[in-house]
Amino acid sequence: MTTAPEPGRMDTSNAIKGRSLLDDARRRLAQNRAASVAAAILVLLVFIALIGPFLVPFGYDQVNKSDVLSAPFTHGHLLGADDLGRDLLARTLVGLRVSIAVGVVASLVALLIGVAYGAVAGYVGGRVDELMMRLVDVLYALPFIFFVIVLMVTFGRNLILLFLAIGAVEWLTMARIVRGQTLSLKRKEFIEAARAAGLSTPAILLRHIAPNLVGPVIVYVTLTIPTVILAESFLSFLGLGVQEPLTSLGTLVSEGANQMELAPWTLVVPAVAMAVLLSAFNFLGDGLRDAIDPKDR
Amino acid sequence: MGRISTLSRAVAVGVCAGILAVTAGCHKAGGRAPCPSGKLCFEATNDADPATLDPPRTSLTIEANVLSDLLIGLTDRDAAGRLSPGMAQSWSASSDGIVWTFKLRKALWSDGVPVTADDFVYTFRRLEDPKTASDYAYLFYLIKGAEAVNSGRAPLDSLGVRALDPHTVQITLTHPAPYFPEMLTHNVVLPVPRHVVERYGDSWVQPGRFVANGPYLLKSWTLGDRIVLEKNPLFYEAQKVCFDRISYYPAPDPVSAERRFKAGDFDLDIDFLARRARYLRRPDQIPKAVHTPPELADTYMTFNTHFAPFSDQRVRVALSMSTDRDFITKALTAAGEKPTYGFVPAGTANYDAMKAPVWASWPFPRRLAEARKLLSAAGYGPTHPLRFELKYPNGIDPAVAAAMQADWRSIGVFASLVAEEPQIFYQDLPVRDFQAAIAIWVADYDDALTFLNLLQSGTGGQNYGDYNNPEYDALLAQADHEPDAGKRAAILERAEALAMASANIVPLFGRVSRDLVDPRITGWVDNITAFHPKRYLCRSDAAARRAAG
Amino acid sequence: MLGFILRRILVIAPTLFVVVTATFFLMRLAPGTPFQTGRKLPPVIEKNVMRKFGMDRPLVEQYASYLEGVAHGDFGPSLKYQDKTVAQLIGEGFPKSLALGLTALTLATALGVGAGVMAALAQNRPPDYLVTSLAVAGLCVPTFVTAPLLILVFASTLGWLPSGGWGEVQNLVLPITVLALPQTAVIARLTRGGMIEALKSNFVRTARAKGLSSKAIVLRHALPAAVLPLVSYLGPACAGLITGSLVVEQIFNIPGLGRYFVVSALQRDYTVVMGVVILYSTLIMALNLVADVLYAALDPRVVLE
């Protein structure tokens, strides 16, 4: 059924709506149940991490001398208290906040360095590419943990520096992936067209290459965050994590592991929080990967 | 589908086969090292591997623990930690207290060569030799010429240690020191066999070359795994030694070591984690194995008096008052430590520990109020809050610092916490790169002076609080020349009271040793010097164990 | 192929040189020295100690002297454990970490590949969900939690296995399990992903069209293709595992090499740090080479440049 077109105007009412790649991806993601649930959980976790500490009646660093190692549901502590009588729920929420922050920021640092480095290397190619990748190989050959320890030890146990240290180590794989993607993108026709049109290299990199990297990069970042959080928890185990009284999930877990028999909740609560957080990132990352390029698994 | 079930079947079979293979040789799962039949073995943990077994190059209890089974010095301790004859059967000092003479017993090195006074002369010279680069050479600077030798300004033979004859050692000091025989139990002056060291140099300590004059010989040492010692038949009291073999396992993770102790893998686990004491003492756990006697060490707080707020004594006292030592020792560390207000630990030989100040018995809220008053008198209050950084090394429980921080916050003082690695911490403090710090001081020998010496104005770097009081220095010098132990103690106690009132350093609590000892072990006596050589130990079921093998 | 291999081998030496130099100067940048444990040394003593270890010379001279030693195979004495040389330390520790790591990796690969294939064949049905969930769970709990938990259950409570030490086969069961768990998870996911993609690919469709049985398809056609991403992963993973895990070795009292990676950096034991870094770098480069060659062998489409 058609209506008579008005003169001078195109009738778009029944035109077939085109689907962009983004729509495709979003649709596929929504269909992936596990990923959708994971995304929802993540949003929830971020929300309670941000707001939660304001709602809990105890401060995360508030020492309650008479509540030392109280079990859950005693003395007004919903999830119990630690060895200084500090409320475990409050501390877990703050730990969640710190772990998410470390994970996201460090991954973003890795992203920024890795994308810039990899895109430049892949696009410029030739000698420059070889040299840059050689450097990556050298850095890869250094044991990660030793590197981080030296950085932590030289610059102190500042939270910001923790982000930077971990990010400075994780960018390598990102660089490799981005370089690989750039290499294959470089040969595509639209890049040739842009070059023919006279665009400068930085412009091409920024306006054509970068947007096409978004997919794999997002996926990789989502999957790097859990690795970063685990790396931070390893540093806490070594005694190099965040400074007291601030805490992270890793610190809480390693302290709890030492009190497992006496006060199991000090281990169980942060460990469950960590497991849920990391699993959510993993499922979301998998879902994103499937959604963005279902063939490219 | 058939594909999948074959695969999963294969995996299942593989796993079962693995389990069977492993449990096939299954006696009740033991991680305990097998002991040859007819012998009695002792398995002990150590904090870590010793850095070395060469006495002058040792510095920590990690090394002292093992060395006390291999070598005996001029003086020794009995099972209760009391001073007793060692290689020297008797000793005496001249009337001015400067010249000490030691008469040696007849004893042999494990290769049959007699132990002579020459070995001791050689040992002391080697300690002070700058080429040996001993960390602890300074401890014996009280020997005449030691400092000059160690600085390279004098030849080795100018050291005040001589062999009057093969069985007499004479040591000349720079000032009287009634505690000198005490000092000679230190691991750094355990004798080394001159004939072996001259032959092999620093590598004389390798198993196979190591020659000992003590109850055990060095059989093997695998780094990270274990050190194995075996009975020395030529030890002068070999017949009294019960265990045939001692093994030391470095155990960097204290909780794992404790679990293995419970499983029977170890007879002795030293330095278990303090906050586990409460759990281990539960009736359903291993209460009889837990030993936490006080030790000759303190945890204390020190202030950098160059940092403006801390130049005011009232501020320092206020912070001391508002630290809840009782909560920390009873609820937090809970291993048996006691709050302390004097720097010299209770139980130190020839000394009465300082009494707590009056305010120590006030209820805590009253102390907080009083602290607030002191702070406002010094100019700190809600409009001008006191802010500073509290540093502590990675050996101190962060919860202790966090508890102090919380208490201070309740009186409007804002402390930020900085935990540092020991390397960096002990580098920062001497150059005064800190504002306030929590540190530990462990005695080098059983006498009040090893603590009080720190506060002398001439001490330099390690006088972290920069305590500078000529009256204090004079009292210490006077004590050095006082031959009567009781009078000397009184002088030192007066000095301590002076220093503590000034609060440049503020003792927090005394430390305790933390050992898990299998209740079937006999001969273990808790003592303040934490001295437990294995030659005094045996088992109540020794005969049965030997027979079973 | 041969040219490729040779070129890669030639690259190892210069890369090692850069690694050694970077590590040497990086370690000296970090504050602290190996010689302070509980107290600051008086200046005379400190001078003596530094002189004994040649650390009072200018840094460049120390570097040159170190390189010279390495060229002759002398990696120096440990600065912390003064009676042992770095070569001794590594020689005693590495075989143990190697045994543990290799066994764990083999186990993880066998289980992981099996589970991954199973999940891929049952994609989006219950067995897949089970495997994927377990795999994710295995990745989300740090080893310093799984280790004491396993000890608590199997050693302290049930008494089936010893809680640590090195000696008999039983001592190795728990450490190998702890090491293998996260690896199994990763390998399962990688295999599953690779398998899913392989099953959708053209050559599998061709094989199916030709009428080959399911079993043949999976085993002979899809699996080699599915395993490709795994091969790239296994190279560095192997290097990491065989050089030992600090957590596992510390908690189970295993005298391996793993702890030295961390402990020697924390203790500023410069010579040991250099030794383990050299070992690790060589292993990584060698294993990456092996992985790349294997990859090329398995995938005829890949051209090694």
C-alpha cells in the first residue's frame, strides 16, 4: 500500500531500515543470556561499590574494639567484622571499589599505550614496525612480576602508581593485537581510498583505523580487567598492595586466607565478591567477542 | 555422541589411574621425612634459609638457630637460657674490669684437631678484619683496638685478644663491662677452626669441609629444601645428646608451616603467625604445643624531633597516651605480649623493668581527654589539626598501625600510614626521612645496655629520636665503671626513667617468641633469651621411636 | 622454515643482551641494598661490605665486570646466600619447578582440550554451560586461596595427602592440582573457541559433504585447526609454569625456582635477579620459537616471514 508521495519529498515511511554493525552487535549481545546477566551484575556491582559505603552504618576504617572478629549478624554487622572490629561489608564494598578502579584504570592505561603503539607500528610498517615489535619482544621476555615489583619499590605503594605499574606491563599484548588488526586493515580498500584522497597519516590513523579497532580492543580490555585485578591481588599477597586502611579485594582475600579457620567469613565474603566480579567481566567479554565478530572466535 | 563418551571415559580412567597410583604407596599420608631405623630425628622449621653459616658473616636469629647446634663459643647457655661455661670452663676479670682471662677445657674439633686458644684469637681477628666485612663487627668494638682494626687503620695483631697458652685466652677491653661474658654467647663470635679456614677461605662452610666443635656436624644443605645435621661423636658431651639427626626446613609461609606442624611433619615450628595464637590455643586445637614466653625485644614508636610538631614533648606524650596498648595486645596480637612503658624488656638480667606511668591505669577515654588537652596546649586542635605520616616496616602487623590511627583520629589527629620494605625502612630512619615510625629493637645480648645504648647522644644514625641528654650519657658512663650489679642496675634504671619521660621514643609492647613444640619433646624450657639448642632436647617416647624407625 | 628458525635463533643473543642491560640498571635504580635487614649498618661496616662485593666501584665498571663473568659462565655468588653461587641456586631449584610445571601443564592440556572439545560439540547446551562456568570459576579465584583451601580439605581434614614438602609423589599431587586448575580453564576456553570456529569453517563443511564420519571430522580435521590458538598460548604459558610459581612453592614448601623471581627482587639480590631473568628470557624466546614453528607446521596457510 502506498500513499501518493508529496511532491518534492521522499517517502521514507516504509523504507527498509538499514542495520548498522553496532545494531547487529547489540542485538547479538542481548541474545546472549550469559553476557546479558553478566552485564547486569557488573552494573549492579559498580553501583553498590559507589553508593554502598554511604549506606552502611559503619565506616570502612572505623575500628570497633568490642566487635573483634564478630560473626555475621552479630553486633550489628551484617557480614561480620574483621580482626579490628571493622565492618566486613563496608570493607568489602570499598575493596570492590578499589579493585574495579585498579582494573579499569590499569586496563585503560594499557589500552592507551597499547593502541597507540600497535597502530603506529602496524600502519607505518617496515623497519619502524620491526624495531617497535623487537622492543615488545624484549619487554615480553622480562618476567612481569619482577618488573612490577621494581616499579612498586622504586615509586612507593601509591594507588595511582599501582594503576600505572600494572598498566605499564599489560600494554604489550594489546600492542600486538592492535598491530595485527592494523596490518589487516591497512590493506583494505577504504584505507587506500583515504590515502588517495590525500589524508595525512595521523588523520588516517585517528579517523579510519582507530574506529575499526574498537571492537577487538573493547573485547580485550574487558578480558584484561580480571587479569589486572588478579595481578593486584598477587601484589597484596606479597605485601605490596594498597596501603592500610584502604583495602582491595585482593588484600581482603589474602588476610582472610590467614584467618580461615578462626573466622571463615573474612575469607568467604571477599572471595565470593571477587569471583562474581571477575566471572562477570569474563562472561561479558566473551559475549562482546561473539557479538562484535561472531566468526572471529 | 560416541565420540564424546569415549573421550570422557578416557579422561575418567586416566584420573582414576592417577589417584590409584598415588595412593598405592599409601601409609597414612605423611609429609614427614623418613628417619633411618634405630635413629631419632628432629624436624624443625626456620624462618628462611640462613644467609651463611660462617659466624662472623651472620646477623639474624635464622643463622643463630642453626649455628647453636654446630659450634660452642667461649661461654654458653643452659637449657633455661642462663649463662654457663662453654669452651671456657672458667673465667675471671682483673680488678679494674678491663682484662678478662678465659681457661679453656680440653675439647676437639670434629676432625680430631684440638680446640686451642689460637682458634679464638683467629676468630676475633677475623671478625674485625675489614676484608671479612662482618655486619656485627661493631658489637665488639669494646675490645681494645677493634675499631681501629675494623676501620683498616691498624693491623690485625693489634687486637686486644691474645693466647697466653694453648688453653688460655686473654681479652683486653676499652672499658669495664660486667656483661662481657654474656656477649660472648653471640653467634658472631662462635669459634672457627683456624686450620680449615686458612685452607679453604670463605668456602670452608660447605658440607664436607665444615668442621665443628659442637654437638652436630653439617651433613647437607639444599637451599629452599632443608639443612641436615648429624651427631658429632667427638663433642665433649656427646653422650648427653639425644637426637641423632636434626633437619631445618626454611618455611617462609608461617601458616603453611603451622599446618604441617599439626600434621606431624615437624616437631618444632618457630615464629608462627601471631594472630593465629588465639586459634591455636583453643581446646580443640593444639594448646599444649603453643609457647609464647616474652623475649628480649620491643616494639616501639619513635619520633623525628626535627619535624616541627614532634619537637614538642607534649605532643609526643599525647600520642603515647592515646595509643591503646591494652587493646592491641589483648585483642589484636593476642599472642601474650604485654604493654610496656619502659624500653628495657621485663626479664632482662640484673634489671627491674620500669613501672608503668600513672596514666597507664586510667580508663582509655580519660587518657584520650588528657591527650587532647596536651595537644591543645601545644597548639593543635580542631582549627589546627595535627597531621603526620607514620611509617612502619613490613614485619609489623598493619592492623597495629591501623588501630593507632583510628584512636588518634578520635582526638582529631590525622595520621597517614606508610608500610615500607625493611630495606628501605632501615635506610630512611637513620637519615631521618620519616616523621613518626614504628620499629622493633631486638637485644644483642642479655643486658639492659643493649637497649639503653641506643639513646646515647653519640650513637648517631640509630638514635632515631635524637635523644640528647648529657645527664643520661653521664649515667651510662658511670654504670660502665660500676662493678656491683645491683648498684649498676639502679643507675641504669634512673637513666631509663629520664629517657622515657622525654618520650623521644615510646615503647609500645614487649615481644614474645612464638613457637609450636610437639608436647612429646622433653627438655624444652621457655626462656627470655629464646635459646633452644637441640642438644638439650629429647622425646618422651624416645625408646619406642628408635625401635620403630 | 629453516631460514626462519635460524634468524630467530640469531635474534636471541642480542635480545638477551638488551634484557640483561635493562635489568641490571633497573635493579640498581630501585632504592635499597641487599645488605640491610634489620638495622642500618655503621658507615665503616657498610664500606667494608660494599668493597667486599665490588659494589663500591662505578656502576658501569660493575656492569662490564658482570658481563665478562657471564661470558665465562660465571654468574657470581648470591649476594644474600653468600655460600651459594647463582648457578647452584638455579641448578638446584629449576629441575623441581620444571617437573612440577611440566606435569601440571600436561595434565591441564589433556583435561582442557578434552573439556573444550566436549563443550564445543555441545555448544549452548548444558554440558557447554557446565564447562564454561567451571572454566570461568577456575580463573577467578587466586592460587593463594585455592592452595590453602585444598590443603584444608585434603590434608588437614581428610588427611589423604601431605600438606607440603618435597620428596614423594604424594607431596606433588596438591601443588600440581593448584597449578593445573587455572591453566585447564584457559585451555578449555581456548579449545572450545577454536573448535567452534573450526566446525563452522569451509574445510569442515567440505569434509562433512564428503560424507566423513563425525569422529573423523573432529579428530582429523577440526581438532588440528582448533588447537592453533592454543599453541600460541602454550609457548609463554609453558615458560611461566616451568620457572615456578611463588605462591605454590611458598605455600607447599617446594624448593623450586619460583620464589627467587619475587624474593630476590625484594631482597635486592642483584646477581640472583640477573640469573633468573636470563633464564626466563631465554626460555620465553625458545618456547615462542617452538610455538611459532608448531603453528606453521599445523596450519599450512601460515607463511613464516
